[in-house]
Amino acid sequence: MAPREETKPRRPRLENKVVDAAFDRLAKQRALHTLVRGALPVATLKRLLKDAMPKNKAREMPDETWSSLAVGICMESADFGDTLAEALHERVGWDREPAAMDDWWRAVRERPLEALWMAALSSSKDVKKEFAHIASHCIENFRSSPESVPPSWEYVEGLLDVMAVTNQDMRDAERDADDAVRKYEVERERLDDLRDELRRQRRELAELRAEVADYRREAPAAPADGTPLSDEARRSEDLERRLRKSEKEREHLHRRIERLEDALEGREDEGEAGSEAVETAAGSDPAELEDANPIADDPNPRRRVMRAMLKKLLKKGKVGASHTHEDNVHRGVADHEKGLAKEAIDLLYREGYFVPKPTTTDPHVSIAPERVAEVKAIIAGEVQDARLRRFLESE
């Protein structure tokens, strides 16, 4: 009777969490690439990765590239990681792991790749504790063995090309970052200078207003018969001209500061909520919101002023973190309606449609992100808020 042929013991089935832990351990010790390249033939890797790239490119790839590609994909895809683990287990897996550490170290010397893979899968506390040393010795022993084939020059040259491109990209990125920082600092300095100039203009404007008020109280009225004006009257007219000029300069400075602050806010990227709110606001063109009920034709002056101010803020994206000076909200409103505009702004603050943004110089304002939908409705002429309706319906 022929002797019974000894069967190969079945390897234990791999579990997903065990495979994930094994790959993490190998990756931390930089041993995963060596294991895949040494344990799996190129033909096996090509079969596993047959759908990973076009065939014409696959034919041009050096053999060493397939192991790098397999390692990269397995770290991103759990399904491919399980497939790769099954292939590794079939090549270098054991039915059982050594019981004593002396047996482990013997396996590290004699079968380094198998010892490396099984140590990564092991749940033994002693093996986990010594895994870093086991991995380093396994790699060292494998690289000094005849089974370790040196990489081809084609592969080495490809790596050098990739490293050269990466280093150049890093240098370009650093140069761009330095340029951005310098531009940011220049714009910040310009903004500080403009704010100082604005404070000076504000002081001069207050002094001019006080002088004009004093002269209007004390200076005699201009004669109606064409008689030349007195020195005091000419002085009063000169002060009024200077006052108007100073107000225009102040308004010009406000616009320049607003543009600079918008540019700086774009660089600083002040928070995710504000950005999302701006994108939401930009999703609908404010001009389209008033198609059915044009603002210019609104017979109610209070509602017309409120709609115009809200449309202006929404069009400029002043929502959430993006804010503007309070004076810019009612700029463009007719002089005889400025009072209505300021009352509307105060009410929008109280009702939560506007959010105050205190700055080092003047108060700024923006639309509350959570009220954008209601603001769009108001621009379209639909006012649901009871207090806003009472304000709009009052005489």
C-alpha cells in the first residue's frame, strides 16, 4: 500500500481588521514595499493590477514600479488591500506562528520575508513589542540574501526624475508662498496707512464742521442785491467748499480701504462658514431677485431703501466673515432718504439680519449667514417679518 501523501496545513483565514493592522505596522517601519517586491512576482502583480492603467503604459513600466503601485493602491483601497494580503499570505504565510521568541529570531535569519509578514499579522504581545527590531532585521537579512534583486537603472533613473520634479515643485511653491507673504505685508501696510489718513481726515472734517457751524451762527446773511460779500461771508463759503472736498476725500478713502480689506480677507480665508455663506449668496444673482418687482418702481420709500441696501450688500458678497463699513451700506441713497436708511439699518441689526463686525477704527457690518434666504425674499419685495412690516407701513 502506497504511503499516504502529507497534505499542506491550511492557513488561518485573514480578517479585515488584522490585515489593516498588519499593513499599518509594515508601513510605519517602511517595510511594506520591500515585502511586496520581494514576495510577489511581477506576473502576479500585473495580474492584480491589470485594470489599474492602460495597457500601452503598462508595457513601458519597469518591473519595480508594479510593487510601488500595488503598495500605493492598497493603502487607499481596502478591497485591493484584502486582495494583496491574500496574495502575500499564499506566498509567505504559515499555518501557525512560532511559540517562542527564539524560534522567531531563527525564522528572521532563515526566512526573513515570511517572518516579516507573520510578525505583522501576529497578535502576540512579545512580537508586537519587538516588531520594530524584527522588521529591521528581516529587511537587512533579505537585502543581503541572493533573493534580493537590485533595482534596474531604468527604475533608478525614473525615481531620480520624480525626485527632481518634486524638488522643483517644492521650490516653486516656497517661492510663491514668499511672494504671497510679501504682497500681504505690503497690502497690510497700505491699509494701515490709509486708516491713519482716514483718522486724520475725520479729525479735520469734524473741525471744519464745527467752524462752519460757528460761522453760520455768527456771519450775516448774504445780501440779495448783488452787493459784494463780506470777508466773513467769503470765509464761510470757503469753509463750506473745504468741507465738501474733505467729505469727498473721506468717501474716496473709505472705498480704497474697503477694496484692500476685501483683498486681505480673501488671503486670510476667514473661516468656512463665511465662505459657504458667500457662495450661497453668489448662487443667485441679486439682479434676478427683483425681476418681478423692480426696486426703482417700488412706491414705498422705506421698502425701496431697505431693498436697495440689502441688494448692494448681497451683490458684493458681504455675508458672514466678509464685512464692510457701515457708511458703505447707505452710500448711494438719496440725501433726503438717509434718515430712513439709518432707521432701517438699526432695525435690521435688532432683528438679526445684520451682524456687527467691530474693527480697530470703525464699526463694520455683514449679513447674517443664516438670514440670507430671508434677505433674498426682501429684495424680491416679500417681507414676512412682523417688525419689518410695521416699519415699512408706518408713515
